[in-house]
Amino acid sequence: MSGNHSNHFAECDNKDVRVPVSSFLTSIVTTITTKTAWFNVVVMLIILIQVTLRYGFNSGEAWVDELIWHFYAFFMFGLSYAITSDSHIRVDIMHMRLSKRKQRIIEVLGILFLIMPFTIIVFDHSIGWVHHSFMANEFSENTTGLPYRWIVKSLLPASLILIFIASLSELIKNVVLLIYSNTSTDKTLDSKKNNSLLRFFYPVIKNPKET
């Protein structure tokens, strides 16, 4: 890839570029989140059944209500998907007016100094939370509630791991594109890509048919 392509990297959107390592990490997040997303369908069905029983037959079980909010915990997995698909809500009034390079610098700084530290700190605390729940054999206060409360609590650190992987994926892509947007650096790295680990970090502009 010549220096001319570095100009393409400087101008194109991140979603139009594929970096092997980043794509691999993203595929992990996407695979897990798309499969767990089916729990949303399960939640809707359980809610429908519970509402029908409660208001149609004046019946209902506490464990069903708890099962619903247990499944709601899977919504946290969607946070990592939002990062990889850039579908999270944010204020883009200033961001969208900046050059691609400045946007990527902001993304890198945001990931390094906001998302990753937050994820690591909360993950560290959540592990202790889950461990305490497991050791205490925590269960529902309702007599007909669900046992093994630690299972649902473990979804928090699990979702944080996915958020970290998603953030790492975006960090790698933005750093790589910042590097390859520099023509001189692009030429230097281009000469080494076929005989080193750099090939896993070599950006490629996606074919229009690629998703």
C-alpha cells in the first residue's frame, strides 16, 4: 500500500477500515452479544406470560418477577456492542466538526483515560461483590424466589470484560489509523508488513460488500 492510501486512511471513516487484530476482538464481542441478545426475546415472552397470569387469572409467582430482572442484566452486554458499532449516544456537535485525525485523538484519549480506567476499577469491585455473594450462598429474600444470586451478579464483571475488549479493539484501530495517516510512517511500515507481526495491524479499506 503506497503513501496515497495513507491519505485515504486520514479521510475515511473508521467503519470503512478493517484492522485484523481489531476485527478479531470485535468479532468476539459481536458473537457473544448477538447470541445473548436472544434473552431479550425471552424476557418479552416471560413478561407477557406474567402479566397475563397476574391480571387475567389473578395469579403470579415471585420467582418469575426475579427471573425477569435476572435476564434484564444481559442488557449490559449491549454496552460493548454499542462501542464496537459506534451506536452509543454521545454529543457530536463539536466532535463531528473536527478533522478525522482530531476525532481519533479524542477517541484514544477517551478510551485510555475514561473508559478503560472506569472498567478496570468497577471490574475489581464487582469481583469482590460476586465472591461475597457466592461464599454467602446468597439467595432471594422471597420464599418462592430464586437461589444462587451470585450467578446474576457475575454478569456485571462479564459485561465489563466485554466492554474492555471492545474498547481495546477501538483503541487499536484508532491508533493504527493515526499512524498510517502519516505518509512517511506508512511507507516505513508498509515495507515490513509481510515479514512481521505488523501484518496483523495493517489497515485495509473494506470492500463495499463487506459489513
